Amino acid sequence: MNSKDAILANIKKNIRHTYDKPEINIPGIHYLDVIQQFIDISKTVGGKVEHLKKGENVNELIRRCYPDAKKIASNLPEINIATTNPDTVNQAQELNDTDVTIVRGQWGVAENGCIWIPQDTKEKAAYFICEYLVIILSSKRIVHNMHEAYQKIQFNNYGFGTFISGPSKTADIEQALVMGAQSARGVTIILTDE
């Protein structure tokens, strides 16, 4: 028996009364216009939102947003402007100096602007090491709240995923907000109608 098991056994041995857990049913918030709420909150947390119009090429839209980007990482089949595929690098350090990483978001959350991004690349560092992150998200995959999001998220073979809400942010005790301190300096969400 390890120390953890010994501690838990000792606690169980000394419990005199047990009580049923109370049923807690807290409904999540709902919005009249879930897509507009998602857009508004995404902008509030420092992100940019672009709409991919019908017939518009996603590569051209990204180029317009980041005309000076030289090193672009993505493994998405529709992205032909990528100069690096994060699945083919030998180690994560090869992704250093990436200007833009382009990924697909699985679920967007209107209440806080978060997007669930399961690890779909060999190197998850691709999501965090870049200067700018572009997340392609279907507007049909935006839910109202985190309750709904947690019911829908799934892990794949990599076993990792993360919620990202706008660019990296940190603030010190003097309340000076710094964007891009630990990760992407900017996040652009491309909403599609698919």
C-alpha cells in the first residue's frame, strides 16, 4: 500500500456519517444570437474575426491578413500557402520563428470566445510557438456555453487538446496588460459557413 492509499484508507475508516451528494442543476447561459455573441467576445479578448465569404479562397484571405508572413505552418489540406508542415518536422524547435500557424477549431464557445482545438499535428508546439495563430471554425459549431462545449469535445489519438481564447495575455500587479507574452501575439478566427 502506497502513502496515498494509506491516507485515503485512514480517512474512510474515520468517517462517522455519510450524506448523499446534493443534485446541482445549473443551466448554462443562452444567447439570442450565438454567432454574434461569439464574435463580440472574441474581439473583447483581443482576437480578430474574419468571415470567409462563399466562393472566397481561404489562402487569399489569410494572405490579406498577414501579407508579410514568410514561415507559415499548417497541415490542413486546403492550405496551400503553408511553407512548413508541423507533422514532418523532426523536433518542435524547427517550428521556432513561425510567423503564422493555421489550425482548425472544433468548437467555439459564445460565452467566453474560447475555441476547442484538439491536437491534430505531431507537434502541439505549433499552436503556441507562432507569432500569429489562425483558427478556422465553422459558424455551425459555435455553442452557447462551456457546459455544452464539455459535452461535445473529444480527444483524438494524441490525447491532447486546449481551449484558446484570443492571443496570449498576462498582467502584472500594476495592472499593465501585455498581449503575446507567452504564446501567439495575435489570433485571427476565420468563420466559415460550412
